Amino acid sequence: MERNHTMLQFFEWHVAADGDHWKRLKDAAPELKASGIDAVWIPPVTKGESPDDNGYGVYDLYDLGEFDQKGDVRTKYGTKDELHEAIQSCHDHDIQVYVDVVMNHKAGADETETFEVIEVDSENRLEEISEPFEIDAWTKFTFPGRDDKYSDFKWNFNHFNGTDYDAREERTGFFKIVGEGKDWNDQVDDEFGNYDYLMFANIDYNHPEVRDEMINWGKWMSDTLDADGYRLDAIKHISHEFIDEFIRQVKEHRDGNFYMVGEYWNEDIEACGSFLEETDYQLDLFDVQLHYKLHRISEEGRDADLSTLFERTLVGEYPMNAVTFVDNHDSQPGESLESWVQDWFKQSAYALVLLRADGYPCVFYGDYFGIDGENPIEDKREAIDPLIFARFHRAYGEQDDYFDHPATVGWVRRGVEEIEGSGCAVVVTVGDDGDKRMFVGEHRAGEEWTDFTNSIDEPVVIDDEGYGTFPVQAGSVSVWALPAE
């Protein structure tokens, strides 16, 4: 029987810009596999606008840390050779590697160009607030350090539909490029009227040359790195039609064996459902709805209602397409989508994503290894590792939910014959000390189950009817199962 899978996001925003991150991944692979993690989502591998760039200010998609461009040969995370070694180390330990792919914009152009634009309102990109006028903007990408290796495609303003800086007047704004067929793409999220434009020089997916180049690049990188999948960044800002085509072509190029997960950051479950439908359910999405619910529970504490946690979430409504997560690089403190799940609820939140039947859970580097930078945060690995262990060894079989109380909820995984010792009972509370009486199976009668979180020392003995009364301490989680050998 196939074991449960667990993904680790192998970076946080403040990972040291020392060029050693691929080495860290190479060295970490054995311990990650031993802990129960069998996939990693790695940060953007392409050359950014500086050696400190996290990869989202993408300059050259074909420079994976190979050419002396933008201040160094390496990226923030290391060289191309070190990247290859890290991926090989992961594959040697049966860990899949999903590469973060940034296709919305380009940054750090090599030259300026002069062209006409119309300024639009920042709060409504469909509202034009000027007549056409000329600007000088950084939109010409020639990649002199690469000298046409891998691709001779040169980017100019015709390949973009918007930018945010006029070098002539030295001012920022939202500038829509004027030209034949030029407009915002209408296959995008409708926030701000039209959310095609996000930042930097915005790639125009109405342009056939652009579409061909980006799909060719997607195929090239999948082969070059022997990657197992892609994490698609900021897809609510990119033509849904193009995303659909990109996924189809790259998957077909890889004989269908290529994983795709998208960042569609929208709390509206209907919007996410529509996107999945438009792209024919070819990819998973991160469960933003569940993340925000976990964050709100951590803020509300004893006033929170756990009983409705999974209602109107991606994992609740589209369980086959949901990647569940507690936090990530954007939600960590000080970042653009800060919504950090508080420490007291962090272990409970991870239990709610790691030990359920549905969803593909993703553990955050910042929780597992800690957050660096000016305001460091200690890791919570001691709290998370027992849950990953329980997921790999115990959390199998039918799931019975006991979400019958606002403050204290629980569920049972019945276990399967193929995995010895499998089955578990989980209790989470935001209130006082409590317990849940739950049915685990008559054949379990007499078994002694222990708490994998080590919060409660006394075992629970399953009674003759197959029930256990499983305790939990105030504001915490307990995971009950047969003890590990």
C-alpha cells in the first residue's frame, strides 16, 4: 500500500543570502526522508535582479546560477552545479523536487526603451486616468552574460503590457502599454477591476511569441533539472488560458508524470473552484481558505469555533486538488500576506493538516527549521516531527469525524491491515482540559494507546465495545495511537 506523502517548503523569506542553500538541501535530504518527508518545494532557481533576490524578482529564466549576471554567477541559493547536486541528493533518497516557477513578470532589465503608455488608477486598473504619453522604461532584456546559450529570445516592450516605473520622470505608477492589441488580459482575477498587473514589467500572454517562449522554457527547465513538478507562482495574475496550455504541454512533454500546484491566493472558494474548472483540474491549489481559518482560530483562542473549520475550504470542497498548509513565506511575520498562526495553536494546526484523510500537506521551512533575519523565530520541529511520524506510520484508513463541539473536536483514522499498527485518534481543543469518547473498532479492545505529542503520560485503554476516551490538555492537541516500536 502506498504511504502518505508530505511536502516541505524548503525556504523562508529570510534564508541567508550566502549562496549555500542548495548545499543545505543536499545535506538535509537523508534526515528529511527519515522523518517522513518525501517531497520538497524549492524556491525559484532562476537568476534574480541581484544576488540577494529571493527569486521572485526574476531576470533570466535560463540562468540557473551559471552565468555572471546581475552581480554574481550564483543565485541567492547557490550555483547551477550545486542545484543539480541537491536535486540528485533528494532523488537518491526518494524525495521529489517541485521547482517554484515565476512567470508573471520580469525585473532588472538591461536597457530602457521609449514607448507610449496610459496611466491607470491603482485601485481600478480598468480606469484610465491619462491620455497616451511617452515614458522611458526598463523593458529590454538582452542577457549579455548568457550570450544566447539555451535561447536567443530577447524581450522588449512589445512582450509586456504594463510597467510601474517611468525612468524619464523618475516616478512610479501603473502604466498600461499602448499598442496594437495591447490591453490587460481578461482571464485573470477581478480584484482592482483587473489584476493582470502585479509588479515590475508585466508579461503579455496575449502575445504568441511570449506564449511559445515560456512553454519552451518550461519544458527546457523540467528536463535540465530532471524536476518532478512545478509550483506555479501568482497564477491569479496570469491568463488562465495560458496556465491551462502551459500545464498541458509540460505534462505531455514529461509523459504525464509531472506534478503541478498553483498559488491562487484568493479566500473566495467559488473563485478557486472556477479556476480549477477552467484548467480542467490539472493542478492542485494551496488551500488559502483553510490557512486563514487556522490563523483566525489562533487569534480568537477560546472564542473560536472548531466545528466548522473545514466548511468552505479547498480541502473540504475539492479534496483531490488541495495542498493544505499552516504558514508559508508570504504569511510569515513582516511579509506581504502576513497572517501568522500563533505559537500556541501551531502544533494543533499541523495536526489538522497532517493527520486528515484529505489534502496534500505542506510543512513550512520557517516552522521546521526556524526563521532567520532581524527578528528570528525559533523552529518548532520538536512539535511537528511526531505529527509527521504519525502521518507516515499511523494516519490511515477510514476517517470518522467528531466535530460536534465548538471548542473541542476529534477524529479517528481506523487504520488498514497492510500497515501494521496503523490507526489513530486525534483530539484538538481551544478550551480547557477535555476529552472525546470515540470509536476505534471492537477489534482494538484492550489495546493501550499513547499520546504521540507526549503531552499526556497515561495511556488510554480501548474498552470492550471498541471505544476510547481520549483526553487533551487545554489549548492543545493529543494524537493517540499504538506506541512506536
